[in-house]
Amino acid sequence: MSLLVDGYEEDWGGLWWVRIDGRAQIAEDGPELERCVELLTGRYPQERERPPTGPAIIVRVERWRYWPAA
């Protein structure tokens, strides 16, 4: 699986991207899903009131690459 995140700027000198390659699995219940929800609600307080019920995609990173224009 690959995840790609990029940042766009009108000034092309500010462009960048990050690509993460790894193996993905789906956590539908159990401790792995509980850990995903714990991490999400710890990072985003607005998720604490109504935590997601799953499933979650877990990506085990094997390689990452990046490129900044500047």
C-alpha cells in the first residue's frame, strides 16, 4: 500500500510531497482497533465525544520518500 500526501503553493517553490509504502491490514476489533481509537482521540479532542467505532487501516511502514521543491 502507498499513502501520498502533498502540499500545494501558488509559489511552486513551496511544493512538497511525502510517500509512505508499507503493508496494510484492517483492524475490525480487539486491542489493535482499541489502540487506533486511543491514538486518534488523544490527538484530536473533537473525536473524544463520539469516538469512531472502526474498522481502522493500519499501515506498517517499510519505506518512505519525500521531495521538497525548495
